[in-house]
Amino acid sequence: VRRAPAYRPTMIDALGESFVLLVVMVAFGVGVLGSFLPVLPGTLIVWAGVLFYAWPFDGFATFSPWVFALITLVAIVTGTADLWLPLLGAKKTGASWRTLVVGLIGGILGTFLLPLPVFGTIVGYGAGVLVAEYVRHGAWRPAWRATLGGVVGWGLSAAVELAGAIIMILLFFTQA
């Protein structure tokens, strides 16, 4: 009985794997940056990089579906932190839902209008909350209190998203 020769990876296989890993590394870098910018869904981009490697490239041959499920859970919890933490922070200090929407719009505008995007995001969000709450109450004290709560919540959400992105990347490297 004759045996088939063992499979030997070719140069094209090595180049293909290198390209896939390059795409994944770029996704990880953009995803970590997206942890701080409301315009980029950071944890979603990291998760998509993991999916790109685990499913079409690897076919879950070496990448455990259980680890991918854990990465997906981390992505869901931490990826939504930028939605619920700033809202909780500002809401806890008395901001209205309309104020939160104005703050979000201010954050997006600040990201594009100020030269330092992360700084612009924080300033824009804070300015939006401050102005909306001042218009609502006609007083600076409650406006400043709501602004501080929202900015602290945004900072916490960025930290939670960054931690989630790092956890997903570390889990990825246990499998890749």
C-alpha cells in the first residue's frame, strides 16, 4: 500500500498566512485605538480580526470555538460600555436623555473639529452636556455636575473597552 506524501507548506501558503496575520494585527491596532474614539467601534474591530483568522482562514481547526465564544462575550460586554457607562455617569448626576444625545453629538463633532481626536472627543462631549444642561436648568452648578458625571463615565468606558480589547488579543494569542 502506497502512502500519500506528507503535505509540505509552500511559499504561497506562508505568504498567505503572513498576509492574514498582518490584516489581523492591523485590526488589533485600529481596534485598540478605537477604544478611545467614539467613531470607531474598537472591540468590534478586534473581534472581527479574531473572526477573520478563526473562521475563514483557520476553519476553527486550531482555534477553539469555546475560546471564540468567550472572546465574543467579552466583545459584547466591553463593546457596549461606551453606550451605558457615560449614560449612567451623566444620568446619575441628573442629566436628561436629550442632554445625553447632545453630548454624543458634541463628542462626534469634537472628534473631527479639534486637532487631537481623543481630546476633541472629550471636550466635545463635555461641552455638549454642559450647554444642554445649562439650557435645561438655567444654572451652571447642575450643568457642571452632569458634565463631570458624563466625562467620568466616558473615561471609565474607554478603560473598559481597552481592557476588553487587550483581553481578546491575549486570548487570540493563546490559540493562534
